[in-house]
Amino acid sequence: MTKIFIFSTQVGSVNLEEFKEFVDSLPSDFVVRTSGSHGLDTLAIKAKCKKEVFIPWQNFNNYKTLSGDENTKIKCPPVTPEALSILDAFVFGKLKEKFKKIDNRLVYGILGKKLKDPVDFVIINNKSSKELPTTSSALVERIAENEDIPTFNLNYMSIEDLKVKLNIKTL
């Protein structure tokens, strides 16, 4: 089973129809994890494969933990000392209280429900973390890099190139 974390709070230059086709072409044995953000996450949640949505609190962007269909699990993970330790290691400066829950979902999206089931790769869509080091996408990149998880940034590559890298054929 291949697991992907898709995180994007913007759509940037990505062709939404092309991204929707990409998501629809994912094999049924894939699991798509998202953070419930607006952006590409919104299209990812419509994938035909299994989905896990990690939200910071009930009703975040209208997601509720009991509202998923049979292929969609919506989870509101606890802020644990282990998750906070991971965040503290990768957030620039001191982690502010108001960001603990919102960034906590990113840790669980990448590392799974018990923080021991990492994704196989991450898809983001943002400027480089070198240009914008304090964004959530940059945080996602740093956590993934630490876990040796390949990260693909659609701001710098086409969806066709992504399909080639992941060996995914369009249905």
C-alpha cells in the first residue's frame, strides 16, 4: 500500500483539472492523507482510493470526524508530547500555542495515526522552503526530509513529471 500526504493551502500554477485527473488516476491500493486545508487538499479528498484527513479541531473547514464515507477517515489527532517534540525540532523559533493544533495535524499526516506509519512521499504546492522558511509547507518539507520521504513540489514540476516520477499511469 502506497501512502501519500498532499498538502497545499494554495493552488498556484497547478491546473486543477489536471490535478483532479491525477488524483482520480491513483490506484485503489493508494492511501491519500491530507490536512483538510483548502487548495489541492480539497481535490485530493475526492480521490477514489482510501483517504485519511487529519484536522486540528472539529468542523475545521467543515470537516467532522464522523462525516467520512467508507473510504474516508477523518481524524482529529491529539497534541501529544511526542508530536510536540517533532514540531519543536522543525519549527523556526519557539512553537506558539496558537499553532500547536494546526501544525500537529501535519505531523500526523506525514507520520500516521501513531506517528510510526510514514507516508511514502509528500506532494506540496508552494514556494521553496528556502524562499519562505516559516510556512507550513516548509515545515512539511523539513519533517519529510528528516524521515527520508521524497517531497514533490508542484510549484516547480508538472503533474506529468510527477506521474513519471511516481510511475503512475492515467486511467
